[in-house]
Amino acid sequence: MSDPPLHVLLIEDNPGDVLLIREYLRDAHGREYEVRSVDRLADGLTHLAESQVDAVLLDLSLPDSRGIETFERVQAEAPAVPTVVLTGLDDHSLALHAVQSGAQDYLVKDELTPGLLGRALRYAIERQQLRLAASELARMKEDFVANVSHQLRTPVHSLQGFLNLLMDGKVDDPAVRREFLTRASEDAARLAALTDDLLKMSRLESPRFQLDSGRVDLGALVDATNELLEPLAAERNIALLHSAPDTALVVKADEHWLQQVLINLIENAIKFSPEGGSINVATTTSESDAVVTVADRGPGIPAHSTSSVFEKFFQVEGPHKRAGRGTGLGLYICKQIVEAHGGTIGFSSNEGNGSMFYFSIPAIELTEPVAELIS
């Protein structure tokens, strides 16, 4: 299957040059081009605002604009679209100025050939894609560092404050001292949890990450996880329930990482659930997948937050914000683990009526036929 044509906008007021460039692009090897030509900058800017363009071929001397300003206006309108400047033999310094200002390349009209023009466009597009990717990576790195710094700063400052007051002997009341120590311990626990989640995330995002997959009895793993989290649920009188088929449901998975998904989802459900409530974990099948759902009766997720649930450092804000904030990495980690298994993860939530998170793992091995398990 051949690649789709590249859409090129040619902004050139010389009819002869337009015909020549069109002909050269028909003869260029390696890619098909669709060329739209306009003879004024204003028309070119309108086309860039309204249409998808892969590259711009730009003459800097037009009836309604001349010089470097021509390129600057194109770049301002479409900074992500690579521009190749077309010049005459006497415009070398102007062309270099344009390249220094962000143009991907320049070509002298009298020296054009089909091969040169085709290569210049392809390389311009590739370089621009690399430039945009590098810029996005730098932005993501800055955002990540800022988020981690914010996540660390709050518990560190709080912990320091409580410990300084205690060390300075300014708290005489034993009950207050105990409260301060409890709060300091909670801050330390949050720091430890954040560090642990950051390490997990680093492992999952590493190109060297591999699953240690084997046969896992999914129902038994859910029971073991519920038992592990029973003390946490008991503190708030929350019942952990498990609905499962009568026969074993065995999947091919990394037991350690799969249990991490269950821990994160069930812990979240406990934190959101009202005291005296219940959480139902269900294991079932859908076609060739094993499906796990974790349903709570908490406040649900606000509609404006649903698109961000699996992003790094997601936290529910507003009146639904829970006491004892987590690290904001748990659901992101769940998504990475499930997708590493070739599965999918999602949720449904009605604000005020609880949430249900679910994930599926493919390649089930069953001790009984699927039809018998779901009948």
C-alpha cells in the first residue's frame, strides 16, 4: 500500500515558476504530491488556517508582502508546518535569514531539479517532525519535573514543620504531640508511596521492561488481594466482596504486576467508599478475555475529570476530593501494566452514584469451556 500524497502549499506569484514546480513534483521520485498554489500571501494564510498542509513552498517576494516578514507571517499562522523558501540567485542572505528564523530549507529557483525539490520537501517534513517531537519531549519532561517537585514539596514541608515543633519542645500537650506525630507519620508514608510509585513507573516505561508471565488463577489472586486489604477496609467497616465463576479462571500473566493492578483499584475503591459500604470485585469472561471489575458506591468522578483519569498525577479535585490524597500515579501505573499484558482498562462512573473500574486480559486458559463458566 503506497503512502498518501503529501499536501504542498505553493505561495508563488510567477506563473512560469508555478508551472515548473508543479511539473518537477510530478516527476519527483519516492512520493506523490498534491499541490495547491496561490499568488498572494493573504490567500496562503487563509489556506493554512482552513486546510491540512504537509509543507509550504514560499516565495519571499509577493505582491502583498516582501522579505523576511513574508516567512514570519507564514510561521506565525502555521508554526508546525515546515516551510521551504524559494529564492533567486541574488537573495542568498535573505534565504539564510529565513532559515535562521525557522525555515527548514531554501532552494534557488534557477537550480531546481525534480530530485532536489522532492528531497528538500521530504527532509523538511522529517526535520520538522523531529523538531516538534523534541520540543514535546522537553515540555513533557518539564511538566513531569514540576509535578514531582510539587508532589514532594507538600509532604516534605509538612513533615519538617511537625518535627521542628516537636524538637523545639513547643508542644506540651500529650494529645497534640501524638496528633503531630501521627501527621508526620502520614507525610512520611506518602513520601514512601510516591517514591515507590515513581520507581514502578520508571520500570514500566523502561524499554527493557519485560513481564514474567505464567499461569495465574485470577479468582485466587483476587481473593488473596482482598485478604491483603481486609485490614484497610475493616478500619471503615467496608465489606470486600468477590463474585466469580464456579470454576477456576486461569490467565497467562505476570502475577506480581497483575496483583499491583488489583491493589491499586481496590485501595482506590476503599478510599472513596462511604463507611459501612461494600466493594464488589467480579471476575468473569468476555469472548477470549478475562474481565475484572471493581465497583464502589462512592461519590463517583466529576464529568470534567473523566478524560484525565489515567494520566500521570491525576487527582480528583473539588467536593469529591478524598481525604488522604494518593500519589496520583496509581491509575496510570494500572494502565501501563494492563496494556503491557495486551489488555484494556477503563471505567464507568455516575457522579454521586459510585464508579466501576474494569480491565481485561487476553489469552485465557480455562479448566472448563467458556460457555459453562458464563451459563
